[in-house]
Amino acid sequence: MKIKELFSGQATQIEGEVTVRGWIRNHRKQKNMGFIELYDGSCFKSLQLVYTAEQDADGKLKGLRNGACIEVTGIVQPGFQKELIELNVKDVLLLGDCTEDYPLQPKRHSIEFLRENAYLRPRTRLFQAVFRVRSVAAQAIHTYFTERGFLYVNTPLITANDAEGAGNTFTVTTLDIADVKSGDKKTFEEICKDDFFGRHASLAVTGQLEAEVFAMAFGDVYTFGPTFRAEHSNTKTHAAEFWMIEPEMAFCDLEQLMDVEEDFLKTILVYIIEKCDDELTFLENFTKLPLRERMKKVIHSQIARVSHKEAIRILRESGEQFEFEPKYGEDTAKEHEKYLTEKHFKAPVFIYDWPKDIKAFYMYQNDDEQTVGAVDLLVPGAGELMGGSQRETRYDRLLARMNELGISADSMWWYLNLCRYGACEHAGFGMGFERLLIYVTGMENIRDVIPFHRTQGNCEY
């Protein structure tokens, strides 16, 4: 049986012997008795195994070490606390022994130590909580879109376009770099013609543009998968590989987009709270943060909506002494987001109609020629959680903006053609999955909410 089944509420009604398999988290040995904490990954709880000295006359049980994998047969009985159960051991089979130098001994380990031993950290209570929340959150996202009729699209991980235009991409090549001599007079384009795809290719920074292709055929679609960005950054919120949720909706304007974003976030948070009670209890004790309380505040809040111009006015008239002065036409800083969400509105807030010069080429250009139909969702305790926009569908406007930013119209011909072949008003948003998980779990570093982090200078496992 799985340990989860034993804790389902029916365990004490089970007659006869049961058999469980799992790993030893802790083994407490006393003179007359022994207690083994066993987990099998089926739930957050561990099962306590109890044996007496009489049952272990040959010392086989006492010799079991932390980390070992065992199969145990015994009788279920009530534990010391009412809500707990124990297994009175009858027989144990050692499936996989563990050496004395096992790194995860029963003591508190630092996050840094566990990060360095990422191949073992899923065995700790902390990361069992984090990664179960991650799994549940992913299920919630797929459930949300599936129940609302969205098509799930698998967009390519290898692409020939940089949708964000930032240039921070990983090149994909089969060429022997050592053979590409620094003195070679070939241009970059000429070199790429000899490559696998006959042109420069890179790992995708987003699946948005390809999702738009499918939105123009299926209406409502979403993509949810890994994306890659070669930013030279070692901050707590940057990683070279991360996951993005990116829905695209036909016949959708900016106001409707904000409606979807609000409903999406609130629904996902409700799902996580309902499914991860044990995990969130542990994480609240570990982080000392009121995780469920702040999620519930978002769930029950009325999310404010203000233009970028209005948000800057509020900041400038606040009387606060900001390190960075709020300016019209410029991006907001973390301190500005914190003030708006935690002091002024005391709630999440949508900021829309952003300055055109600081946003991507594909965003709808407003009539004022200064702003675009873009929106960011700011959340207390997290800052920016989502970013989206209504997409530009006017061919001349889109082409002019691409030329203005130096984005090749020749390489993006297919995206431009979407404007010519039955284009309709549409919009979409993107949310970094790990950014959501940092907010939900209270973990401070993106490296600790993704199973195997890829950061500058780090590509273990």
C-alpha cells in the first residue's frame, strides 16, 4: 500500500497485515524500542514504524541506516497522537542499503548545501513540499485552460526568431566551434548557412508568436513549457531555463484580457490551497510567511486597474522618498510596485497602457502614438506576476515598428502574414511559472523552485 492510502482515514479499520515500501528519513534507536520514520513520496506525511528489542533479536532492524530503501510488513495501529498512525513491524526486507556517508543525516541543512546536492534534495521535507506544490500548480494550470476549452499547443523549443528582440538567446549549432576560426572572413550569415538548419537557430525565449498562429485557427490556445534566456545575471530571480504559461485568445481586447488574468490567478491559488494543506503548513513554518493568508487576500480582492500614466502620478504625489524617481515614459522599479500594491491600493493592481518605447514590437499601438495596449499585474509580496498585451494586427503598423527596432521582416514574414490573412483582434499574457512558485511557496530563490536549475556557470546533472 501507499502511505497516502494509510492516511486516508480508513487505515485503523484495516485488518491483517499491510506492506509498504519507502526510504528511511530518520531512525531513532532506544534500549527497548526503535522508531523508523518512513516516506514513499505518495504524500507529504511520513509513517512511523515501531519495533521492540524482542522483535529485533538478531539486530537486523537496529542496523538499518538513514536513507536506506526498505519493504516493511506489519499491523496498523493508532499512534501517540490521535490523527497519527503507526505500523507495528513484523518483517523488513532491505531493498537498497545506504552507506554511512549519506549526506542527508537528520539535522538542519542549509539551502546552499541542498542546492549543491540537488540530486538528493527531493528527499528532504522542504523540497518534497516545494516540488509537490509545483506539480499541483502545473495540474491546476492545465485544468483551468482545459475546462475553458483552450487548445494546448506544443510550441518549438528551437527557433529562428528572437520574439523579444533582446538578443539574449542560446545558439543551437552542429558546427565545430573550434573550426570556426577567428580570422575567417565569412560573415555570420554565411557561416550559419553551413549549419544544420541552414540559418542561425536558437533556443526559444517564448512560445507566444507560434501560439498566436494557432489562436488564429482555434480561437483560445495556450502553451506551457520551458523557455531559455542567456542573461548574464546571478540574481535570485533569474535563470537560464525556466517555464512559461502563455495563453493567446482570439476576439479578445485589453479589458477582456485583464478579466482572464484575474480569474486565472485566483482560480490557481484556490486550487493550490485546497490540494496542498500539509505542504503549505510546513512551508509557512519554514519561511515564517503567512502564505495562505496572503493568497486568500488576492483571491478575495478587487484587483485595481490604472493606466501607467495614472500610476506614475500616484507615485509622484505620494510623498514617499523613492531611491529611483518615478518618471512618465519609463519603467517602474520594485519599490514603486511595492508602494502601489502594499500601501496605496493594498491589493493587486493592473497597470495598462505602457510607454511604447519600453515594450515589445508586437503590442497594439494606441492612438496617442505614445503608448501600447500592454498590461502588467502587480501582486503584494511578489511584484510583477504577469505581463500581457493586445497584439498588433495592422500590417503597416507592425511592419513599421519592426523596422524601427531593427527586427528583420524577412525572417518574420510568416508572422507579418497573419495580419494579411484574416487577422482579428486578439490578446495574450505570459506568466513565469517559477515566479508564481516563489510567491506561493515563500522560497526566495528561483534555484529552489525548479528541480535542476540552469544559471550562469551552473549546468550540473
